[in-house]
Amino acid sequence: MRNIKTAEAQAREAKTKKIIVGIVLISLMVVSTAGYSLMQGDDSDDNSKVEENGFVFYKQNGVWMTSINGETFGFQYLPSEIANIPIKGHYDLSSYSDQLLYYTSPSEGVIEILNNIGRYTLRYQGACLNESICEDDLPTKDCWSNIIITEVGNETRVYNNQSCIYLVGDSVKAADAFLYKVLKIN
């Protein structure tokens, strides 16, 4: 059988329950905030600094950043990590400054290139290479236009044919190798 409680005892019990629930919620908020700040501060990548080829690289959000003439550039790999990638052809940033830049597929490597040198171009957009069948409503371009083409391959390499830049194999590593050459870092 249940004990009969006075109104005063019921009010005291309800107040105690509210205090306990309040303490639990406040504790949860404090612990979650502290945990979040500790996780953010524990990212050892953000403290990494490396000097290569006369440039200081620092890691920010998983990307190697460096500054050239007051402009910040980001890369997935350091120059030493992609030094063995063959790069054939001459590449210069002035070839892309105030020019249209096309790409055949928005691969990770192409996106990295656009993030770094897209600001110097007149504009950039997808396109179809004249040799391929164009399924989208994209302009058809040939190698007289600045166009970045990604190709599947067992060996990562970069080469050009007129104004076509071919990123073969791992498109991100090839893109970084290309960018280091264009920006005169490697």
C-alpha cells in the first residue's frame, strides 16, 4: 500500500526532482562544451610547420598552406611528398592569368587547382574535349584552349599537349605537382 503524502511533502519531492534534473542538464552542457574544446585543441596538425624549397608550410584543417606574395595557397601534399612525380612541359601562372580555364571532369585534383589558381583566371567552367562525346550541355574545346584533363593511369604524372594539361593517375598528387610547378615552388 502507498503512503499518503502531504501537499508539502509532494512539493518538496517535486522541487528535489527539478533540482536533480537541472544539475544533470547543466553538467551535460559543461562536459560537452569542455569535450568539444579539448577535441579542437588536440588537433596536432594545426601546429605543424615545415620549410621546403624556401617556403614555410603549415597544416590547417588537414591542408598544407603556404603564402606567396601575400596570397595563401593550399595543398594536400608537401613538395617532398610528390617530388618523384614526372612533370613534362613548361608551366607558368601567366598562362592562366585573365584567361578562360576549362576542365573535363570536376575531380578532386581539378578542384584543388581551381581553388588555388582559379582566382587568377577570367573564369573557369566544365567543357568537353573535341575527341569525346559530350553528354552535358557543355562547350566543346580543343587543345588550343586552356583545359585540364584527368586520365586514369597506373603511374601518376603530368604532361601537356599544346594548352591541354593532363593529370594522369592520382589526380590530387598530379594537381599538387602541377601547382608547385606553376607557382615556382618546385
